[in-house]
Amino acid sequence: MATPKKGYGRYRSWSPVRDEESTTNTNLIEASTSDPQVVKKKPCITFTPFFLLILVISVMFLLGVLLGYYVRESQIYDNESILNDYNKCLVSNKNTDEKEKLESIHEDVMYFLTGDRISKFVKDFGTTDPQDGSVLEKKLETTVLKEFEKYHLDNIKIDKHKISVTYPHSTKPNTLQIYQNNQRYKKFTLKNSPVGREDNTVGDAKFPYVAFTHSGKAKGKLVFGQFGRISDFLLLQHQVELNNTILLLQIGQISIRQKIITAVEYGVKGILLYWDKDSKDSTATESSVIPFTSAGPYTEGEKLPSIPVQTISTDQADWLFNNNIVCSNLWQRKTSLNCPTSDNTVELSTFNIKKNKDITNIIATINGEKEQDRYVVVGAPRSAFPTDGNDVISNTAFIVQLARSLTRVQQLQNWKPRRSIKIVSWGGAEFSNTGLDSYVQTQKEILKRRAIAYLDINQLVLGDESIMATLSPAYQTLLSIVTTKVPDPKYPEATIHDKLMATVGDLTIGQKVPFINYNKVPIDNIFLHQLGVPSVHLQYVGQNQTYVPLSTMVTEEKQHHYKYHAAVGRVMVLVLLRLVDEELIPYSIEDYCHDLHVNLWTASEQLADCSRNKIDLSDAISTVDDVLETSKTLEKYIQTYLTVDNVYSIRSINDIKMLLDKFFLYTSNGTTSNILYPFDSNGVISHIDELCQIGKTTKDWTQSKIYQKQLENSLNGIYYSLRSSG
């Protein structure tokens, strides 16, 4: 059987394997060839490999199912994530587009307001402030109404109020006579030169006087009582008998109405008022000018003061001091007054006449698209006394041009503000803002709920150096932002913000614009003190925040096409538009708390020092710190609300912001005011100095403790409101 061996051998060459398996296979071939009976059949595959194969396939199948499930779920999650990111991107892009569109609209409104248009308006009406009821004031009233109607504003209302007010006699000016030993040796006829012009700006007040005071005569010793505050009277009563005296008082610190009420309680028979020559608030342009002023308004049922009250010039007051007519220590807080040794007395005679008159406000409204029940009020006086220097014509020109600019952009851009805007021309401003006050009294509860802010358009330009802002610290960041958008009137290549930062020596981006806290008496800031609604007042002023005489600025503005009016007006426009268009009111609670902390710390140290550590404001300061931390936490929620567009929550936050200043409103003797304001010229809360003087004089710190408790209650109210909103 050699042949098979040879045959097999031929095929071994392509297999290099030479092992036992090869030998065995050869033997099997040989056996099969030689003896088929001997060969046993072998299966192609055994059970064990088959089982292992099935097991492997099953495991792989299960792994495949699990992997498929994981991949499927991952795809679903990724799709949702991608969809969410896409939606966020859409929202972000939409918000960005809307923001850019709004900024473009705001710039259009701003640039529609030009100095040339203001200049043209002033050219038509002149630069002299008209009195209420004069020919020019009535012409202004008619023009404002026609202009508002021409621009097709959503609503225009003529708001009339009847008041009773006094005027000086038309031919007989009030007088002040000086007596020595019962012999008259000096008489002041209280009139300015020239005597009231006979032109279309003059109303029924030709001679300087104090509105809302009766005619009468008073004779007695003249005593200097500084500002006529309660603390001043407490000190005076230990030094001189006040009954049957005539007081010489400086204008300022508190309202003239409050000076008179307190003086009557102490038995004073008459009052002379004057502006101190160093006063920053003086409206008198020259020391020889006798100011007009007002002692109202008085509510229905209240009686006008029964004593004669009259203003005199700064020069006349100096004459009284220099000629030893006044019983005074020049207010150095001495134990006794330096009174004249001779029998000097003064006699004050006033001839005022009571009249009834109508006060007219013109109120135009642009309705908001989404929050029609919320609004910002923009107001300007339409009349003034001759010595007020309110720049009434320019103020009126601004609100007319504002109405024009807003409606023009509405038509071109198909835009409506998110919230409403009220533009008001106030009547009777010289009578202690009677038009504004009457409107507030009749709409008080509605305004408290709906008014976001009041923009005060008055005396816009009293210098040509930089902007001075009087506003709530909560609006400081807002002001800093908008001043980066308005060109500086002197250096158009730079912005107002650039100029301000250069002034303070810091060009850091984001630096906040300097501002001053509210420093006006309550009657001059009615929205803040009666409603708890923050106000914004901007002015262009001179170097070191000094005032340039209005007559000087009128001449300069004529030459420069009212570029300073346009600049400050544009800042006001952007403040207005951000307040009405931003979903979240740009009122910074954090800035508010930071400033409040500093002011209360200063006040606490002053109170502790004057009371010899009997009382301070440490608890109030601690609560402010809690409020500040809570506001920072709230800010995180706010960002979430804005991201998911939670309209209800955002409105709730806005409610809290609108409520903050209202917590500081308290009513005393029928008068409501904000206990934080005004601030004095040194930047200190005026109430603190008053409380210190009362406590030191009477040795009774009850009033200070009441004020301390009021502050703590107010701050606790803010704290719990913020906590509940989060």
C-alpha cells in the first residue's frame, strides 16, 4: 500500500506543521484505505463548543440590548439638551435683538430732542418766568395743550383745582419801620427796583411778599431765631421772652409754613424772612433783591397764619445786624443773647389781599403696552415768582419736545413703551407747588400703587461744567449707564460720563456718577415725602457744583443753541425710557443699602456723641446689613426669574422696589414726610442735628428714641418684604 504514502507525501510541502496531530491524521488515512471496517466515525462538532457558542451569542445579544438602550436614552437626553440649548439660544438671541432694538429706539427719542427746538420755543416766548394767571402763562397753557393734542397722545386731561391764596396790595407795598425810643428813624418800603414790570409776565403779585399770609401789623423787639426749628425755639426761650416779639429767620432747613406754625405756638407776633448770603439754596441772584416766597399750601379747613410775615433782602438783614437792631448772638449757641441796650423796636405792616383762583395742570398720558397700570411721571412748572429763577420757558419747551419725540418714534418704529408715561405741566408752582400738591392729594392712593418715579424738570441749567444729580442712591447705577450714551456738550467726542470721571480723576469703566441725596424741604419734593416715590432731578452746574446766575446762563445758552439744556434733557430722556422699558425696574436695592449704611453710621456717631452715648442707631445699622445680605440673595433669584421669563415673580420684585421708600413715611401733626430726608449741606440727615439740639437743650432724649424706633421699624419692614419675595 505504498501508493497512498507517496500520494500523501506530495501534499505535505504546503503545510509546515510536523507534529503528533499530523502523524495521527496520516495513520487514519492509511487505516481508512486499508480497512474500512476498523475506522470509527467522529462527529463534526461536540456539545461543549456548541453550548459555549450559544452562551457567547446570548451574552453579546444582551450587551447589545443594553448598549442600544443606553445609546437610545443618551440620544433622547442629548436631543432634549440640544433642544433646550437651542431654545435658550433663541431666547438669548431674541432678548439681545430686543435689547438692541430698544437701545436704537431710545437713541432715536434722545436725538429727536435738540437744543435748536428748545431755542426756537424760548425765542417765541422769551426768557422771563411768567406768574400764574399772567398773559404769558395763559399763552403757555394754551400752547402746551395744543401741542399735546397735535401729537395725538393717548389721553390728555385738564386738571383744575380751586385754591384760596393771598396777594400783595396792587399799589401799597408792605413796610418795615425801625424805632428808637419810640421815635421812627428808618423805614423800608419793601419793593424791588424796578417795581413789577407792566408786561405779559406779571400776574397779581407786583411786590415781594409771602403767599398764604394775612395782612396785619406787629410791633416789638426783633429777635434772631436762626431757621425757626423747634430746637431753635427751645434754645431761645431760655434766653429771651418770645411773647410779643418779631423774629428774624433764615429761609431754609424746614418749610416756611412750619416756621410760622411753631412761631405762633411760642407767642411770636410777626416774622421777617431772608436768605443768608452763604446759603447754597438761595434763589436770590443779588443780595439787594427781596425774594417772593410762599407759606402754603393749606388744606381745606385750615386757617391761614394770623401773624404778618414778610421777606427782606440779604442787604437789609445785614443792616439790621450791623446797626444793633437785632437781639442776637449770631447763633453761636451762647448762654445769653447779645441784645441792644437802647429801646429799639421794629414795626411790620403787611397789606395782603385774599383771593380765590383756579390752578390748571395739563396731564398727557402715553399708555404702556404691557404694564399700563405702572407709570413714570415727568413734570415741569409753568409759572414762577420773579425772584425764583426757575427757567420756566425752557422747562416747558423740554416737556413739549419730549412729547413730540416719543410720539414721532412711536410712528416711525411702531414702538410703545412697556409702562405708561405721564407728562405734566404744573400750574401754581410759585404757591408752594399748589398744582402738583393738589393733584397728589386727589390721586394719592393710586399714585402710591402705580407711580414708579418722578422726573423733576426744573432749573435744568445753572452752569456749564458738569451734571449734578439729586436722586435716590438706588438710581446711581442707572445714571452712570445712561451718561455713557450722551455726548458732552463741550467736548462732543467724549460722553458726559467721560467728563464726569475726568472731573473726579478716575476713568475706570463702570465708575458711578457722583450724586447728592435729597436736600429740599418736603414741599419741594412732594412725590418723595407724601407718596414715598423717588424723584430724579438733574442740572448742569458750574465748577465745584456751584450755581451760575440764571441770567448769565440764558445769555450763554442763546449763543450755543441751548446745548446744555439738550444734554441734560437727553440724560433725563434715557433715564425715563429705561424706567419704563426694562422688564425689571433699574432700581438697585444693593446701592440703596450701601448708601443707607454709610449715612446711618455717620448719624449714629453724631447722635451718640451729642447724647454722650445714651442713644445711637446701632440696631438700625445691623438691620441694614441684614437687608443688604438678603438683597444679594434675592439677586440670584432675580436672574433666574429673568432667564425663565417668570413674569409674575418679576412683577413681585418690582412691587418690592416700589415699596422701599414708602417704609420711611411717617405722619406727624397731619403732615406726612420721609424721615430719612432732607440732608443738610454737610451730607448729614437733618433730623439728627435737630434731635441732638432738642436733647441737649431739654435733657430729654424721648424724641431721639422715637426716631430710633421709627428707623428700626422701617428697616424691619424692608427686611421681611425682601425675605418674603425670595
